[in-house]
Amino acid sequence: MEEIEISSWTTLDALKKAAEMVETIGDLHSDQEMYVFCVLDEDYLELGYSAAGANYLRRYADEDELAEAIEQRRNGQDEAWLNDDEDYDDFEEDLDFDDESDDS
């Protein structure tokens, strides 16, 4: 998967208009986010619209990877935040808030 940030909804709209729509998940009015899955030529794309955060374009390697991303979105999961190798339970223990500066 490749991802780039897109600053304009106009750019996303132009891509959406040129592509073959596969599925749309979410609604900008109620959810503040909308994800459009589409195919443009041989590229499998996710167009991420956000009313509050950054917009993006994700390109998936193949149809299977796109289908997996659609399923994760349907389940309310964002694969960018999922990583089975990370152990977030121990994350807070690794933080050191001690002030080691010498203000003498």
C-alpha cells in the first residue's frame, strides 16, 4: 500500500469521477469521514475524505488488498493503526517523564 496526502477535495473528486466506483463507506455530513474505493485503469485506490483531518489517496497492490481494506473499513478498523507486532500495553512503561535538566 502506498499513501499520499491530498490537500484538496477537488483533486479527490476528479479522481473519483474518472474511476470505476467499487464502494463508498461513511458520510462527510454525519461521520466527518468518507472512504471511496475505486479502480482507475489498473490502480486500486482508496480516496479518504475528512472534514476534520488530512485527506489522502491510498493505492493498493491488487484487488485482494483492496478487498481487505474495504472489509477493515466496514468493521471500523483503519489498517494504518493496526500492527500485530506492536505491544501497546507496554508503551506507557517505556516513557520517561523525569526531568534530567540541571537548572543550577
